[in-house]
Amino acid sequence: MKKGLCLALAITAMLGVLVAGCDDNDVANGIDNGVDNGVENGVDNDVPDVEGATSLQFTVEWSNGESGSWTYMAKDMGTEDLKLRFEGVFEGVEEGFIVNGELRTMWALEDGVWVDQEIPAEYWDMYWDMWAAPFEAYVGELYGWTGGEWGYTDPYTGLQVRIYDVAVNPDLPDALFEG
């Protein structure tokens, strides 16, 4: 198995733990456990709606002993052609992944170079689900977002999760989603 796929499995297992504490009500309603969302005296109606977004960019940071962060970028949300890119630091190592639903291709950043992971067609859905689930869970957390930072504590792991630098419907060129 390629280095990127092994790392992808390890990271996804860890990310799955981060979002495992969210039930359907949490995803539908968002969770706000005391992180300042930057809104006073009600809802800021100028903040774009995450739930209806076609593209999205945000950073997720977690901590509880170990810490790390990922910046997610997504394009063509709500379609079968969803494209995801995420990069960040995991266990002190800079990593990145591109999962392109339109091209049905995955790339991993290995030693500063994007490497095609050559996913066999019969395994594509499994890998797609592995990467899309954490992203979709974070997006679900942002359904109640009204601006600023969003945060919660995972009730199962105790991890403090912070989502920030949220951009709704940014212009993300297709080239970002190709290795």
C-alpha cells in the first residue's frame, strides 16, 4: 500500500474519532460550547448560509495533549462532483490530500510533491466515504454558524475542536483540486 494511503487511513481513523461524538441533532443544529461566535445581540444576517454553500473553506484545529489542524477546501458541494482538498499538520508533519469526485482520483502530498494514489475503481466508494464523512460532519457543525469561530468538545474523546477562518462560497479554481 502506498505511503499516502497508509497515512490517509491513520488520519481518517483519528478524524473519525473527532466527529464520532456528534449525533444527528448536533449535526442538524450545530454545537456551541462557549466559543465566541463573534455575534452580539442576535444573528448576523450578513453571514452566508453554510448549509446552502456550493463551495467552502475553513480550518479545523483540535487539541487535548496532541494537537493538529487541517484547512479544508471544497467545491461543487451538493453534487456528485464534490472536490475536497485539505492540508495541515498531523503529528508534526505537513500533509495534504486532494479527493476529486469528478475525476474519481486522490492525490497525497508526499515530500512536497502531489502523488496520484491510483485508487482502483472497485475501492473508490470506500475511500470517498472515508474522506467525505469527516468533512461532512464538520460542515454539519457549521449549520448553526453565525460568524467568527465555532467550537465544541467531543464528548467521547474530550478533544477541543475549533473551526475558524470560514469562507462561504469562495472562488476556488479547479486547479486546486488536481495534483
